[in-house]
Amino acid sequence: MSAYPHIFQPLDLGFTQLRNRIVMGSMHTGLEDKPEHFDKLAAYFEERARGGVGLIVTGGFSPNAEGDLIPAGSKLVDESQLPWHRLVTEAVHRHDSKILLQLLHAGRYGYTPACVSASDIKSPISPFRPKAMSGEEVWQTIRDYGRAARLARQAGYDGVEIMGSEGYLITQMISLRTNQREDEWGGSYENRIRFALEVVREIRRQAGEDFILMFRLSMLDLVEGGSTHAEIVQLAQALETEGVNILNSGIGWHEARVPTIVTSVPRAAFAEVTANIRQQVKIPVVASNRINMPDVAEAVLASGQADLISMARPMLADPDWVAKAALGQADEINTCIACNQACLDHTFENKLSSCLVNPRACNETRLQYLAAEQVKKVAVIGAGPAGLACAVVAAQRGHQVTIFEAREQIGGQFNLAAKIPGKEEFLETIRYFRTMISKLGIELKLACRASAAELQQAGFEEVVVATGVQPRIPELPGVDHAKVVSYQQLLAEGRQLGGRVAIMGAGGIGFDVAEYLSLEGKSPSLDAELWRAEWGVDISSQQAGGLTRPHIEPSPRKLYLLQRKTSSMGKGLNKTTGWVHKAAMKMKQVEMITGANYLSIDDQGLHIEVTDGDAVQQRLLDVDHIVLCTGQESVNSLYQELQAAEPAFGLHLIGGAEKAGELDAKRAIKMASELAAQL
Ligand code: NAP
Ligand code: SF4
């Protein structure tokens, strides 16, 4: 008996069946954009199909050039492209999975001057003003959707997903916010949804009946002027009447100022939205957004909120997610922590996607963990993310691995990250490594500071030093005052701070500490109702767009966040998550001070000089405590000692110990895994 009976129930669509209820949701990886990458795309999907996913949806392909996301972006427009796509469909079909091509016309989100939309209204997230399509161009676009679906069928896809959410063209045609046309495509709601319905009709006409048609419906727009629940139900029922087989959930336009997928969004926070639509239609409905573990997926299915579960990023993090769930080995799942750092942030930087916790994602043909030709005795010093990743990959390849960790627990900096409200997912990565250490028979020596002499005598053939970082303590009069704590002392030791606190340094950790201190242990991420109240989300969509007035719990203390740079605060934060942290600071009324020159710390507080243009002003921040978030320094004395001794074993330095300036789990895990693949 499966621990997850609802997940593993097949789904009969009449003309075809899905082997289970797990959908690998669409995720643009960048591999779709160039024909020479399709062999990598096929390997990437094949690994997920082999891992047991029931239904895969590709990244977005435009039905025509006007719908490009980026100049010369992915599109399916003629038969010459079919051989590339067949690599993908054949790879997936070798493993009893089904695959849909996603049809995505970017509309005004196209990062190209040639973009088009319902009206010539610029989006707040793109520099390009779209051209309003003429009536004939609208019809041509509909025919292009049909052509793309026909080509998809010829290429061996089992169907298509029509991207009708997230603020792309179809939603632009539906919403008054973006559609101010006066012809048959504008005005009344019936006119504005006509485009979506004509697209469905044309796809059916050109691609046939026995072809899966999934429509990603914007069930909660989260923008002003978005649809109401009654309107969304009207569209859902009309789509059902037109022969759509499955409705997928779209949550929030890309320009929405409410986070929908970042790690601080509670798990399954939007499943109720899907449930509200499911009650109004008879076709299967898919839930999505922040569902990353089998127990959450099973609960959503078992409670009748949805018929299927879509996960995109969790499938990057672990291609064997479904297989592990099927075997009751959920604790071996390498969980997506919803950080976006190697996937969506890469997309926005025009880089190929991968995954912070699984650097093999989208690199399946390049980074392979093959069985070691010669089994070696490997020592890994340090059980932070870099050391753990290296140890696990080396052991998976068959090496005999010992980890030495000076502290009493594994996880390194991830233990600190997990203390931040909204970053609880980091505990999952630590759990994954703990499980793998035990499963792979890795010897773990906790509270054990390995010495150079011991390592040299123990007969290791490879020694990997991953001793991490320590907080940087800036040179400043009074920095040793009792008011001063490092972020490490604050988070690891749980120091209690006073009602007025200054945070020096506004990098990722400075922002995290500000959030920690403004929430005082209360994590809205673990309480969906509280989270929705803070962000002003009305999941019943009684109000247009599902927005309501936010109810913000004030910070229990006055906080200052400071940086020396005069550039805007939070500029260096990650693209897709930085705005959420900045919005949170605004909500909690954290005072941001840029251009700060730190003068001294004494009983009175923190003395600074603030430069604003040509003006320089002296200020005293009369705070009870000052938290240092001023970066890190490498801890690598053991490495230097070993190197000086010219050891007989292979010696390697990875992670923050190698480069503190770029302390970054993505880089650390990638570097560690690549090294372990070579040992
Ligand atoms: P960071 O981003 O390098 O920030 C440290 C800050 O301290 C700098 O912004 C710098 O700003 C200031 N600083 C540096 N040297 C100083 C000195 N001698 N005196 C006073 N101020 C000094 O590093 P972090 O915040 O420690 O984060 C480390 C890494 O963790 C990041 O690179 C990131 O990869 C990861 N992380 C990311 C996030 C996230 O994105 N949400 C969250 C946590 C951690 P000024 O020089 O302008 O003052
Ligand atoms: Fe998930 Fe982060 Fe990996 Fe993206 S990079 S798939 S968000 S763990």
C-alpha cells in the first residue's frame, strides 16, 4: 500500500491515460531557445520521465515571432524544427510519461521592440511598449496557435498547454487593465475572453480531438483590474465546453506585487484557489505553487482541492521525486527550497537554468556521477553545503567517505538560514544530506576538528577541505562593545536584542537579519492565513484580481539597516526574490540608510556620517544593539597547513573556504559536486 495513494492513482482522459497525478510544470530553462541544445533538453526531460513523472510540460514556445519572450526566442512555426522536438518526445516516451508542448505568446512581456498586445499599454516590467494588434492580426495569431499545435502533434507531443495566465498575451486580452479595444475583442467580458476560446477552437480544429489540451487559467491575477471569481468561473466553464481536457492553475501576473513562488510563500498557499474553481467544472484541475513534498501533494489531492499536482522547480531539484515517493523514500528527496537562485534568476539573467541543490539539472549530459573506476578513501573536512554535497556525490560514486565536522551538527550556514522566518525550507536540504549520509554509509565524525597530522596518518587518498567562513568583523572604534553581536551569534545562539537595533551591512544576510528581528520568531510562511493577510491576498477573488487591503503586523522593534554604498538598498539581491525582501522591509518600516560611514560605537549607540549628494550629516543612532552583517572571511588555515606539508594525498579546497567573497550556496554545491564527479 502506497503512503500516497492519491498521487499514484492513474488518470483516465478517455483517449489516453496518465500513470499518476504528478505533472512536471512548465519551466523555461533556456535550452529551448537554441536547436543545438535540444539533445540536452531531451536528456533533462528523459531523466524526469525515467523518475516516474506522469505528465511533463515543456518550457514556453511561441506560436509566432511576435510572441517571442526574447529576440529569436523559442517558438514552433515550421516543419524544419520537428526533428529537434522529436529528440525530446521520443526520449520521454521511452518511459511511459506523456509530454505537452507549452504554447506561450508573451504579448507585452516580450523583451523585444517587436512585441504586440491587445492595446499599446506598456507593462511595468518591460522597457518596450507593445503594438496593438489589428483585428486581422488577432485572427492570424489564433491561426498561428493552431499551426503550432498541429506541428506539436507531428513532433510526437501528446498535447499542448496553452499559457493563459501569469500576465502573458491571453491574460492581456482578457483584462481591462491591458485591453482597451473597442472592436469585437474588447469591451464586454464575453468579447475579452473570445480570444482564449478561439485559440482553443482553432487548436482542436488543427490538432484533432485525441490530443491533450491543458489550459493554464489565471485563477488569481493579483493585479488591480484583474478578474473576479465569477468571471474566472465563466471562463473555466466556457473552456470546458470548448473541449479543454485539463485546467491548470495560474497564480499572479508577473507584474504582481505579491510573491507567489518564493520560499517565504507558505506551502500550498493557493490550493484553495484551485479548489474553488474545481467545484465549478467537471474536467480535472491541477494545483500548483509551493508544493514540493509528497505529503503536501497527497493532502491537496486527498482533500479534493485538485485532481493533479504541478511542480516545476521540485523536478529540477530531484528528477527521482516521484520514484522516491512511490518507494516510500520521501526522506531521500532533494527538496526544492524555492530560492530561485539557479533557475528563475538565471532565466532573468539570460543564462541557462540549473538548480542550487542539484547542479546536474539541465547539465545531465555534462555532469555525470559515474561509478568510480577506483574506489578511494576520501576525507571531507566540514559539513556545510559544500562538504556535504561533495561527500554525498563521492559516496554515490562508490568512494569510501569520512566527514569531519567541528560542530555537533551538519549543515553549516544553512542552519543559520533556516532560522530566518520564511527560510524554513533550508532544513529540508539538511534532512536530505543527513538521510544520504546514513544511506550511503558515510562515516560522520561530529564535534571532531581534524588536524593536519591526523589526516596525514589516516591513509586518505583524497582530502577535500570545506571549512567554510566566519563573519567579518570590521575595524571600527568600539566594535568590541557589549552592544555588538555578529549575525552568527544572533542566529546560532538566539541572543535576545533590545527594542532599537542597527544592522550594519545590507547584503542578503543583512536583509535576512532585519526580517528575523522584525518578525520575532513569528513566521507568516508557516501560517497561510497570516501570510495572506500581510500581503493582502483575497483567495476567494470577491474583489477584482484577488487583492484586498494588507493587514501588517508592526515590527516589535525599531530597526535601521545600513550600508556604506550610496547605491539603492538591496540592489545586489537576487533578481526574482530581492523585491520581496525590499517590500517586506517597507511593510515593517525598517529605516534604510545608504551612504553610511561608520565612525564608532559606544554606550550611546552607533555614530555615523551619512553622505547624501554633496551634503554630509553626522548622526547618532541611539540603539540597544548593533548586528554585524558585514560579509565573511574564509576559514582555510587547515588547508594552508596541509598544503605546506606537501601531502601524498590529493588536496582540494572548495566552497566559502576557497572564496568567501562569493559565499554562495549555489557556487559551493556546484563546485563540490563537480569535484566529486572527478575524484
Ligand atoms: P554581502 O552580500 O557581501 O554583504 C555584506 C555587506 O557588508 C556588503 O553589502 C557591504 O556593503 C558590507 N561590508 C563589507 N565589508 C564591510 C566592512 N569592512 N565594513 C562595513 N561593511 C562592510 O554578504 P552577506 O550579506 O554576508 O551574504 C553572503 C552571501 O550569502 C551572499 O552573497 C548570498 O549569496 C548569500 N545570501 C543571499 C541571500 C539572499 O539573496 N536573500 C540571503 C542570505 C545570504 P557596504 O560596503 O555597502 O556597506
Ligand atoms: Fe528550487 Fe532553488 Fe533549485 Fe530553483 S534553484 S529548483 S528554486 S532549489
